[in-house]
Amino acid sequence: MTFPIGKHFHRLFVIPFACFVFLSASNLFAADKLIGLHSAQVMSQSMPWIAQEAGLFKKYDLDFRLVFIPSSPIATAATLNGDAEIGVTGAVGNVRAYVQGFTDLVFIGGIKNILTHSVIGKPEIKRPEDLKGKKVAVGRFGGNTHYFIIQALRRLGMDASKDIQTIQTGGGPETLAALLGGSVDAAGLVAPGDSAAVARGYRYVINGPEMRIPYGATQLVTMRSVIAKRGQVIGRFMRVMAESAQILHTDKTLVYKVLGKYLRITDTKVLDAAYQSEIPALERRLTISEAALQASLDEITPTDPRAKSIKPQEFIDRRYLTELEKNGAFGK
């Protein structure tokens, strides 16, 4: 028995083939999924928000999901567990993990290499000495704000472990709320939280930006194994961050819109004050500072002597920064 090989067979063959080609093309051009995390709701970690609002992830074919984990050490653990592939977070948790043997971690960019926190207090607290015996709020013990309080008081001849009562709140918004709610006398805050508090009648007790304390406050971190498997995807993410950095430094209108949306601060005066104080400390070219990362090693050394024998360049990879410079991604 023979079967006709004619237009009906042709139609049956072409339609499935056309569907296969369409689905294959859809898969071929689908955006690459990438999960990132950040550890603080602050201006220095706002570039993924800016990228999202400016359409940069879509521009570079990235389906990017950002997860908030309010602690650098916990964020580091999430990265090591494979829950995220890129981190926009403080250095210390990652450096501590590296010292402990998790040498897959690597820094690929820097956003903020000095601390710009300040201590904001009630109106009656006028000098650092007035903080003695007072309750001072920080986000997390061992986090950036806590480190700043310790270092700032040390430079002023005080001991945070003896002279103040440090209160952990959980994060920046919670620290601001604790200060405004009266449950603490002063707080370590960074832009725009410090400006928001001052606008409500609180005052600067210690102006952190003037101290310029080296520290890896906000860094871009991934793992060497992720680069080995998804190097081009991480490269596109870094291109997004480079363009976001340019927007951060040049387009205040969009930046204020983003901060208003994600931080719920819309007062232009507060945003102006925050922007002017914070922007000089943010790296336009995503520069990694060895001195900033060395500060974390120095912090860790007293409790883990292994840190003393490690150099920052051991956990730095500048390949993406070199490529971005070569391609003119940072502009002039």
C-alpha cells in the first residue's frame, strides 16, 4: 500500500518545523537570568535600581532579579550557597569568608571605598563627648555602620565598647525609625537617612565624610567559578553597572526618582543634601581600592590571625574593569 506524498504531507511537515524554528529562535534570544543581592537600602547600592528604571538590563539581555539581604555576612553566605551569582554589598563578610578558606570569592568592582556614615543625635547632643553613656543605633553588629562607629570614636579618643551602648536595629530604615521614635539617643546613618533626620531637627554629632575612613563599603562581588561558567553574562552585568554609574553621577532627576521610589524619600531638599554628601565618595569608574579591602583584613586579624598573611590583590579580579576602560564604557 502506498501513501500519497503531496501537499498534505508537505503541510504536516512544514508546520511543526516552523514551530520548532520559532521556539528555537525564542530560546536562542531569551534574556540570560541572573540573580543578584544587596545588603543595604542606601544610595551607594542603588545602581541596580537605576539600571532597572533606565531599562539597562533589558538593553543587555539580562533577566536580573535583585534580592535584599540586610547583612553583608548573611549576603556572603547566600552567595556561597549558590543562591545568588553577584553581590552589591559590603566587603567585610566576603573578606572574612575568604580568610576562612572560601577562596572562590572575588571582587570585580568597587562602588564606595570610604565610609560616609555620620552620627546623628538628638538636639541636646552637640559634641562626640556627649555620646558617653548614650544609646547609639547601628544596623547590624559587624556591619558597615557598626565599624564606622568603632573607628570614628577611636579616632576621637573614645572606646565604643565602653563609652556608649550600641543598639542593633536591623538596617538603615530601622535605624532612622529608632532615632525618630526616640528609642535611641543617636544613630549611625548614611545618605539619605542622615539628611532625613537632620531635616527633622536632629543634628550631626560626628561628620563621617570628613574623616574619609578607608573601607570597602560597597563592592561588586562574585565567584571565580561563576566567571568560569558565565563570564560573558557577568561581563554584560558589569557593562550595566558602568552605565548606571554614569547615570548616578550625571542624571540627578532620574536618581531622585529612583531613590523616591525605592527609599520612599521624596523631599527634594533631603535628596539634594544626601546627593551632595554621598556622590563624591562613589566611584565613577567602579575602581577597586586595595586600601579599602585591607581595612577589612585589618579588622579581621585580631580574631583570625590568618588574615595577616593575605593581601587584597589575592581576591581581586580587574578583567572586567580593564575591558570597560578599553571599550570607553566609563566615558571621559
